[in-house]
Amino acid sequence: MNVSEAIDYRRSVRGFLDKPVDIAVVKDVVERASRAASGGNVQPWHVDVIHGESMMKLKGIMADKIAKRESETPEYPIYPVGLTQPYEGRRAEVGEMLYGAIGIPREDKLGRAMWFSRNFQFFGAPVGLFISLDRQMGLPQWADAGALLNSIMLLLCEAGLDSCPQECWAVYPKTVGDFLGLPENRMLWTGMSIGYKDPAEPANQLRANRAPSNEWLVVHD
């Protein structure tokens, strides 16, 4: 699979097979992804990978949190307050596309909430990944972490694996931080599920729309 094929293939998988993943492959992918561009070669990221017993333990912790409806305060705004058009429209559209694919109507708020809680079970994936950054880092370094994240996802495609980037983990910064043993100077940014996609999962049929390039691309002569 070349780069163009990986970019076209990649999508957020929300249902994984109960199939083991070679953790050595994941480690190799993450290490190779560290060649992602980084301003000043700062390399601001820190990556934690969980699987096996650690995965089962975190899934148990999160199942208990969800059952008790316990919540925490994110340490950064996941979306800007008052997000304007066309950005808010795009966000709303993909949400409706997802819940439409799995057949949960807008008025079934409980059903949607229960399905969303599957995020915190990694959608059944056997491997999870978290990225955190030192609190002194600014917006350019967060952009660098995005380059790392994308490189990881594309290399996973090349390795025959699927993934789902999950910024939802940022709403449990204390729980995840304590579980991973993150030092006080480091902030949780995002998580990711890694495994083999379940082709029978309706959510995996979703392919999010992309805006036509005439909305965001200008070529200057």
C-alpha cells in the first residue's frame, strides 16, 4: 500500500474484530512515525501504548465510570466555543451520518449516549494508544503532535491494521493520567483504538465527506 492508497483507505473504525495484534508491529509503527515533521526538531510528543492486562484494566475502570455517570473537566477545549459555519455544519453532518449508519435517531438520546460510551471500551480493539504533551508546549508543537498522529494512522494502514483517533479521552484527563502515570507537567491530548476492523459493523461503512477544494484551496499564479 503506497501513501496515496493509505490516505484514501484510512477512516475512523468504530468496531474491531476479536483478533490479536502483534504489539511489536505497533511499536515499530510508532517508532517510524516519529520521523514526522517537528518544528525545530522539538519532538514534543509522548506516547503510551496499552494492551493485554493493562487494556483490560482500563476498560474495567471506564465501564465503572460510565455506569456511575462520573465525569471530569477537559483540560483544553476540544472544539472552539461558538464554532461558526461552515465548520459547525461539517461537525454536525458527520455526527448525523454516523448515527444514521447505525440506526439511532436524534430523539433517542439514551441510545446515542450508550453507543458513544463504546469509545471508552476502544470499540473492542485489543490495543490502545495515548499521546500527551508537556504543558509548556504551544500551538505549533500541538500541530507537530498531529503530524505524528497522522503518520501513525497511515503506517498502521500499511501494516494491515485499522485505527480510530479518539479525542474523547480528553474528557477523562485525571483518570487516564493517573492510569498511565503521567507526570504533572504533561497533558493528555488524545487516544486511539488499534486493531482489525469488523466488516460487519455498520459504523465502519461511514466515509466522512470532505469539502471540495474550491472552498479552501487557492493557487496563486
